[in-house]
Amino acid sequence: MLLTLDHLNSAAQTDFVAALESIFERAPWVAEAACAKRPFPTLAALFNAMTDAVRSADPTRQLQLIKGHPDLGERTAALTAASKAEQAGARLDDLSKKDLERFERLNTAYQTKFSMPFILCVRRHTRESILGQFDRRLQNARDVERETALTEIFRIAALRLADHVIAPDQLKVHGLLSTHVLDTSRGRPADGVSIELFEVSATDELRVMAKAVTNADGRTDRPLIEKRPLPIGRYELRFAVGAYFARNGTVGDPAFLDIIPIRFAMTEPEGHYHIPLLAAPYSYATYRGS
Amino acid sequence: MLLTLDHLNSAAQTDFVAALESIFERAPWVAEAACAKRPFPTLAALFNAMTDAVRSADPTRQLQLIKGHPDLGERTAALTAASKAEQAGARLDDLSKKDLERFERLNTAYQTKFSMPFILCVRRHTRESILGQFDRRLQNARDVERETALTEIFRIAALRLADHVIAPDQLKVHGLLSTHVLDTSRGRPADGVSIELFEVSATDELRVMAKAVTNADGRTDRPLIEKRPLPIGRYELRFAVGAYFARNGTVGDPAFLDIIPIRFAMTEPEGHYHIPLLAAPYSYATYRGS
Amino acid sequence: MLLTLDHLNSAAQTDFVAALESIFERAPWVAEAACAKRPFPTLAALFNAMTDAVRSADPTRQLQLIKGHPDLGERTAALTAASKAEQAGARLDDLSKKDLERFERLNTAYQTKFSMPFILCVRRHTRESILGQFDRRLQNARDVERETALTEIFRIAALRLADHVIAPDQLKVHGLLSTHVLDTSRGRPADGVSIELFEVSATDELRVMAKAVTNADGRTDRPLIEKRPLPIGRYELRFAVGAYFARNGTVGDPAFLDIIPIRFAMTEPEGHYHIPLLAAPYSYATYRGS
Amino acid sequence: MLLTLDHLNSAAQTDFVAALESIFERAPWVAEAACAKRPFPTLAALFNAMTDAVRSADPTRQLQLIKGHPDLGERTAALTAASKAEQAGARLDDLSKKDLERFERLNTAYQTKFSMPFILCVRRHTRESILGQFDRRLQNARDVERETALTEIFRIAALRLADHVIAPDQLKVHGLLSTHVLDTSRGRPADGVSIELFEVSATDELRVMAKAVTNADGRTDRPLIEKRPLPIGRYELRFAVGAYFARNGTVGDPAFLDIIPIRFAMTEPEGHYHIPLLAAPYSYATYRGS
């Protein structure tokens, strides 16, 4: 349910807390503490008030907050609705038997070592990077890992706030992936070029994430990914330039260049990745642009 | 068995014919006719003498020559040894059930229309381009198709001659695929870069054709394909630049560029394809070079 | 003096005509004719009304309009203020003795052949392209040349209207030249890169037209040329990437790449030319972008 | 006068010394010492014997060798023939009054500080880099500078040996500058492209060093510079691609790309600089290749 910041600023305390209690998992006390700091001129100010409440809580309460989160892979247990939708994004409900076993092994090792659930803002990750995070965080000392868990809880909270509250400002929780196709043999944007974006798995399997066609300016009408974090992982863009050049007079059977694949990694979920393609019938170039 | 041109020039006629009778399938009369034109200063001269003999034969004999060839897909029939090795190259002995049915359907249609076997120099083709040839040649008029069959027979003969006879000259029957990796951030060849070459099927499956590692000059010690025709088809080169840049100090987890795939088609089996990669940690370019 | 379209729509006829009489040189009748068509919702509508008045005038009056224009090179005669400022742009007041002679020779030839002044919207041209226009238009037939003269008069008028009238719409009379510098070795915009734009003369002399420094996004805060037509001619951009790479750790004395010159022509005065530079310490690329 | 190494190995001692006495300026004792080490299987062995003789000489004799060299700018004094030809290369005989004064000022400062002539292998330098060397070496301590002078004397000697003696091996004293033009819109070498190579002075004046036209392979028949050291300095290559693209059907008046200038520095006189141009009608790229 969408709420405005104005509404939250003027709501009764119980309504305020009820509206925001799901931002921090099973911890309505965070919303209660923030409520006392009203009014908030910006969403950032509200977010800061909530994270301040957590930061200034005593360690026992912080640990309680951490332990209030569900296991990442706890499939049979009751997940809160918000957690469930987030975890479906990284398709943890759809693991192969082998992956599931690896996942559960890591999860068990983590809980054994730290006595707390493995918390991760999964919307910032792909399946591959979640496994990588497990491996890496299992090496952490206990206090470092508690700190890491809080950081992830704040990321989850920021995304939930951004999803639910309409405000004059925006939290920096989303990334952007865009592209642009130039025909360097004619010095103009390449229009009508079909583009596909795939996520690339550890075993090089491709999963379609977006499809688009370039417009008269050689761009897509909307970014390939927007209004969400860019999941850390490996990607492949495919540009159907063969059909474009054929329409513009270049022949060849098959053409020297047909589908151009560009494979790259994104590691900044809140970043802007611009991946242009400069193509002529027998040459192309790409780069991380801005 | 390798023979020198000198040896052929001075051999007894029966030996000459015996040595060359397999160049034109079941047609020793071609070698006999060429024998009368000895000596040959070059392999090209010998080849021309043989093709002249076919060209000047009457149409009935030409048709006999054509019909002397095995069906491309005749898997149970007795193939001559030379044909068998050539057809294994395009893996016609390893077709899926569905492909085999398509293949046999086209083959039957061809024989029904033209009353002669479908002849193709398969070493110049991939599975995909063979099927494409079938489709296209089925549209031909009868006389055009006879001419096409002779052209293919000459290509087969030229390759067989090049395989069996050592001469001062070489027939232009082989192609070349080479590459070169430059590190444009350091202005020097990229050494130690692993490269894989794949053939890409119609359904985008990849079949490894060659592997290599770049040397100190950023090149491979030997061309990726040489001493054979380049089969008409689609290919993908993969360059492991991520490991190279990591060795040279560029970090990222994962790196923005790791495996760079370059997908291209080759349509000139006797051509030289040079496909360089110019790479920096966040940019690359490729082109058909020379 | 700037006027709003609203003001023109509601002004007394004499004021309307007085305000616009200089749009068409010594031809207040054009403004008078347009006045009768008020009100104009857009500047384009006003402009069309004025050109319609010229188009529907009889040939004698059109010729009168043409002859009312000053000679392009008439340096001693009295120029109207608007013409004078425009011609200073292409520096016709600053010609070498040799160029001046060539100019006057062409001008005399033109007047002899056509009995009318050579009219050209000089703000769309450089000295070189003016001379080229002379050469080309001297080949025209008389009626083609009258048509050409009217086209140029309309271009002059459109620019004058755009300069003097504030309206909700804009006439398409201006062009844009922009750039963008990417550091492809680090995958980010190159900031602090000094850029110079030169006009290149027929004898390869360079005249500075603009200077700028790239901002954090690798772009210049304002386009290199904007709010005016792009004079048809040859240009050189110079990017001081050596200093940029030195600040970022690449050494070399001197550096392999220091000042990168990019030479290009612009032939569409109302177009958008985007000329990016993709640079690494030992490599660069450029293209006409969008 | 050219001599073979065999001839030197078997010549009388006086002839050997006479043949090589000019290799080290006014120091026949170096040739004498080397003579005792004959025979030399390679030119490198002969060169090493001569430099060993200098290295093992006592400091007084080394200083004598250094002082036996002419002043770099000593224009009125008698230069040995070999020195004269070498210095004409960097055009020290053709300095402007202002440059000459700067030159003489640096020269005087050097002699005052070090009491010895400024020795530099000028064939490895341009005017600009000579002045840079002066500035830098004036900062040196006396012993460092004596060592530097010997290094330069060895470079001069190596070049003189390479010029005069024919041997099975070659001293690594020469560099190479080559280029290659690819048409990336057609995937083939660009032939018939006129190329000019200029040396760029500190004040951006261009001096022609070489002209060439690309052949069918897009290369020049001979390297732009070969069989000599590459003078340390700044250079500009100009490629007339406009004419090439016009011949191949791309229009534009003027064309977007006409003369493409590439400006770069060379700092390794014995290196190989390969500077390719990848060009399409609206795009190009260059890089230091190999």
C-alpha cells in the first residue's frame, strides 16, 4: 500500500507504526522510535531516524532484530509477505536439487558458526552472487558479521521504504542499465535493432531478463533495467545488427556480423551502467559509458 | 599416400592413372585424359588438365560422372574411403533423429527432381550450410544444377589433389582464421590470453573447434584454422581477458569484462579471416582485419 | 530588441510592421501582408505567413526583394545593421588581399551573369563554404538561382525572427555541437580534460572557436556550439588527454597520446553533431554519435 | 665504406684499427684493444669488445674520450665527418636565432658545470628532445653525468658499427614505424590511402618526414621509418580517408571525415611502433599495435 510522507507525518502514532512496522522485520519498536522524531521533511530523514534507532539500541536488541529475520532458504517456514516476494526475485524457490543442497550446506554452516540467520538484501543479488556472499561471509569474525547483517537489514529497509512511501526525494536504492546503438558506417543511430538482455548463470546458462527494440535515436524507450537494484552478477546483451544492416543494404549469407553478444558483469546495484554498441558491418566496439 | 609432381610426371601411364583415379570419383578416364598432357610444371596445370577433360567430355559422360558419386546421406551404402573421411568432417554420420529426417526428406526431394545425387564439397561446409545449400539448390533449373554439381566435383578434386600431391605450387583450396589480442590500456600485446573457437549451430549450440593461448606478441603460435577450407557457417571466439587483466592489476569481483565472446560468420572457405580483439578493462573492439 | 509573440499579436498594425520590417531586407510589405493574418499561435505560423506573402507576390516584386539586399562583399556601401553583424561572423570584413580579390572576382561574375546581388545566409557558412557556394551557384540557370536566392532570404529571415521574437515554439534554425570523453581503461567519464574547438581554413590554418573543460560526467557544461547555426565547414577538436592520464597515473615522457586532434566537417547547420572520444592511454576512437 | 666482419677478422692490425678508428671519436686505442680479441663471430661480440675496452680503461682515459667529442652545437669548429652527418639529422645546423641562443645558453651552462662537452646520440632525438635532455642532464651529479656520456658514446658507436660493418647478426640500434588502414564498413584493407608522417615541433609546426600510399593489403610497401633509430619526439600521421571513401561511394561535401590526423609520441628509438587506423565513413579508431 502506497502512502505519502505527508500522511505519515500527520498520522496518529498507532497508524504511523502500523504503516511502517514491516520495514524492519518483526521490530515495530524501530517505527515507534522514529515516530517521536516527526515531522520528516524527506524520506531520507525518515530512513535516517529509523537506522539511528537501530544503531542506538543495545546489542541485545540489535541481535534480536537480526534473529527476527527468516532464514534465507527457509522454505517451509512462514515467511513474512515482504520477504517472500523479495526472495522470489533471485529464484531461491526454484533451485535445482544440487544447488539446493549446496545452499542448505552453506546455510547450516553459517547458522552453526554465527547462531543467527544469514541476512542478505537479495534484490541486490543473483543466485551466483548469493552463493559468493555465503562463502565470503562465512570467513568473517562474529562482530564483523553482525555489522554486515545490520548493513543488509538497512538495505532491505531502504528498498521497502522506497516501495511504500511517496516523498519529494528518493532514496538511492535503484540502479539503471541502458544502451545505445550507433551505425558508424552511416553516422547515425541504428533504429529497429532488437536487443535481448540475459542473466548468465555460473554454468553459462542464459535467462532472459528484458527485450527491447531501438528507437529512432538508437536507444530503447525505457532503460533495460530501472526502478530496482541491479542484481550483482554476469549479463549478456544481444544485438540483432545483422537484420539491421540487411535492411540498410549490407548483404552476406550469413552476414559477417549477425547477433552481437556483449558479456559483462554488474557489481554496483545502485549504479548506472550504460553499454553502447558502435557497429559497422565488419566492426564493432563497446565500452562502459555514462 | 603422398606423391610428388615429379614422380607423377615420370611415372608409367598405368601408375599415373592408378595414383589419380580417386581424384574424380569412379572416373579413371579423367586421369587417363590428363596423362596425355604430361609433363605438368605445376599442380595447377595438372588440375586444369583434369577439369578440361571433364569440361570437354560429352554431356552423357558428365552425367555419368555426377551419378558416380554417392548420396551425401547414404549411410548404409558403401562410400569410397575419401568420401567417408570428408563427410565425417561435417558430422553427417552423427545427426539427430529430427535432423536426419529433414536431411533425408531434402535428399529424396533432390533425387526426385534431378535424378542424380546431391553433390557438395562438404569440407567447405557446416551442417547448417549444407541444409541451406539443399534448400537453395532445390530451386535450380536442371541445367544450372548440373553445372553446380560439376563445380562441386572440381572443388572436391582440388582438395584431394592438394592432399595427395607435393608440388612447387599450391592450389588455393585452404583458408585461414587468425586472431591477435592487444591491450589498449598498456599499448602492448596481451599475452597468456586463453582463446576458444566454437562452431555455432542453428540452435545456438556451441561445438569447440580449437583452443589456444596468446604468445608474447598477442597472437597464437599457429592460426586457429589453417590447411583446410573454412567451413561456411557461424562461429564464436571467446577471449578470457578477465584473467589477463587480473594478472595485470585490474580488479573487480567479478570483473566488468571477463570472457569476451565474438560471434561472426565465415562465408569464404578459401579466405583469410583475421579477427583481432582490442581490449581495455572497460572497453573492447573487434573487426575483420587482414 | 526582443518582443513577445503575444505583443506582436495585439500591437497596432504600424507597430507590428515597424517591429518586423527588418526581417525581410527593405521590404516592409512582407510584414504588412502578414499582419492581416493575425493572430499567430506560434512563431512558425508567423514565419509561414511572411514566406507565403513572398511566395504569392508577383515575380517583379520578388526580384525587387532580392535586389534590395546588399552585395555580400560590398564593404564600402551602407549595410543594414542586421546584415553587418551577420557578415562579421564569417569574417568577410577581414579577408586577405588575395582572398578579397578572389571574392570580388566571383562577386562580379555573379552580378554580371544574374544582374542581382549574391545572397547567402552567411551565418550558416564559413569563408570556405561561401567561396564554394559562389562557384556552385555560378553554374545555375537564372530561374534556379532566383529560387536559391529566395531560399537564402527565408533562412536569413528565420534567424532574424528567432533572434527577435520570444514565442512558445522555436524555429529550427540552430544547431548543436557536443562532445563526451570516456576513459575506457577505467570505465568512467574523463573529467578535467581541456578541449579546444578550431575552425580549419582551406590552407589548414586553425582559428579558435571555443574552449571547455570536461565535468565529472565527461561532458562540457554547455555544448561547444549552440543557439546558432553550425557554419558549414571543417573543424578540429583537440582533447588534452595526456594531462588527464598523467593525473591518473599513466606515465611516459612524452606520453604516447597527449593532445588528440579530431578533424571533421559539419554540413548540416541545423543538425546535432555529437563527437565523443573514447580514450585509453594507448588507444582511442571517435564517431559521429547522437 | 662498408666492410664485412670476415674481412675485419682477417685484416692486418693496422688495417683493422684504421677501419674502426672513427667508431669511437679520436680514440684509436679502443679499436686497438678490441683487435687483440679477434676473431669475432658476431658484430655484437665486436661491439662488446670495444665497450669492454672503454669500461676497463682508467677514469682519466675515459674522460679524455669524452672530451675528444665535439660540442653538440659547435658550429664553427671542425666536426668529424661522422658527427656532422649525424647532427644534420636533428637539424642543429638550421636553428632559428632564438633556438640557437637557448641552445648555446644550455651548452655553456653544461660545459661550465661539467667541464666536458655535452654528448648525445643525436640520431635518437629530435630538436625538442635534445633540449629536454639538456635540461634534465644539467641536474645530474658529475659522476652520473660521466656515466651518461659514456652510454651515449656507446650508442653512437653502435650506430656507426651498424652502418659500416656487414655481419651475420645485427645490433639492435634501429626502430620501426609502420601503419595499416582497415575499412571497417566493408571489412577489407583500405587501398590507395595517402599517408603523410610529420614531426611536430614544440610550437606545433609540422615537418614532413615520409609520404606513402597504402597497397592492396592496406599497408605501405615499406615501413614509414626503418633502418634508423626513431627520434624521440612527437609525430603526426595524416590519412586521406575522405578521398578513399569518395572513391568507394560515400558522399558528403565536405565529407564528415577527410584527413584523419593521429598525433602520438615515440620514446623508444629502437622500438617497433605500429599505428593502425580502423576507419568507417563516420568513425575511426587507432591504437599502439604490434
